[in-house]
Amino acid sequence: MRKSLMATVALSLALGQAGSALAQSAPGGQANAEMFYMIQQLQQEVRRLQGEVEEQRNQIDRLSRQSRDRYIDLDQRILDLSGKLDGQGGAQPAPSAGNAGGESPAGESPQATPTREYRQPDAKERAAYQEIQALIREQKDYDAAIGKLYDFIGEYPEGDLTVNAYYWLGEVYLVQPKLEQAKQAFTIVATRYADHRKASDAVYKLGVTNDRLGDKAEARRQMEKVVKSYPNSGAAKLAGEYLAAN
């Protein structure tokens, strides 16, 4: 791409030199005709190179989007593998009663394992997160928000706002709508961070996403999970309304 841009610049300079030469030459004659023909050829070459530059720019944008989709798909594969390994080692503990995202499932006592403490953001991290929120809520620039969310997750891993970033990644994909990507993002929050305050919302939105994908049975299962695992959350109320209507 750099070579094409350099060539375009060089041809533009050549066009300027050719125009100057034409202006200085006497009117008429074979020299003017040849110069005019040369200018036409150079203009065609400039247009061709500009087309190549634009095509390469589109390819870069497409590859960037594909790499982002592969990123979350890889994250989901790692999550699935972690779940299998955890299943071999024993049952997963349920969220404790003192967590920030909801209550223990009805009928179950709190587990001995304490709720994890998420890394709290510093001022720089919080500012980066607020910038993303502005892209989503105010500017509605969802493509830019997706890129910023991936950057945020990569730069600030395993923090309190990292879980929020995964959740909002799902929300943005749901709006676009890119339902499979939304499903993967919500699944990461719902399973890997089940004790986080966004978990109940993620499980509910996972149900919504499955409903839009046409998997009514899985949508209902997720809604029932919200009601059972997070009975005092706002998401549980919405899930109950869904179950009553379906």
C-alpha cells in the first residue's frame, strides 16, 4: 500500500511537470499532441493506483473486522475448554449471597468459596471506559465502539470494568444485529464471571439472543436460570415476564 501511495505522488508530480512543459511550448504541433497524450496516460495511471489504494484500504478494514470476530470466537473456545477442565475437577461453586451481581440460587446455601474480588479501575482505565460509553450511548458509533471494546479488554484484562466491556460488546452486537457474536459475548460474562454484577443481565440477554436466533427452548432455559440464580435482580423480573408470555 505504501508503494502505491508513493507511486501516486510521483505520478502527480509528473503531471505537474508535464502541464508546465505544455504551457511553455508553442501552440500546435506534434510536441503538444504527444504531451497531451502523455498527460492522459498519466491521469489514467493515477486513477488506477487510486483504485488499488482504496481496494487495499477496504481489505484492511475487512481483515480488521474478521480478526475481531476471531478474537471473541477464540475467547469462547478457551472458555469452553476451561469449563471442561473444571468439570473434571469438580462442580462449580454457585455465586455467594454477598456478591455484587445477585443472590445465591433459591434453596441453596452459600458456598465456602468466597466471591472473587475484581481488580478496580484506575483513573485512566475509567476514562477509557467512559469514552466507549459515549460512543455507544451518545454517538451511536457501534463499529468504533466494538474496536474500542476489544482494545479495552486487551489492555485491561480481568478487571471489574473488563466484565462490563464484554457485556457491552454483546449489547452492541445485539443492536447491529450480529447475533452469534452477541451470544458469544454474553456467554463469556454469564459463565466465566457468574458472580459479577452484570452476570444476571448477561444471562437474560443470552436468553433474548437465543430467542431472536429462533432457539426458543434455549431462550426459555436461560430465562429460568435468571429467575433461579438471581431472583432479586431486575433481570429476573424481565425474565419472569418473558416466561409468562411464552
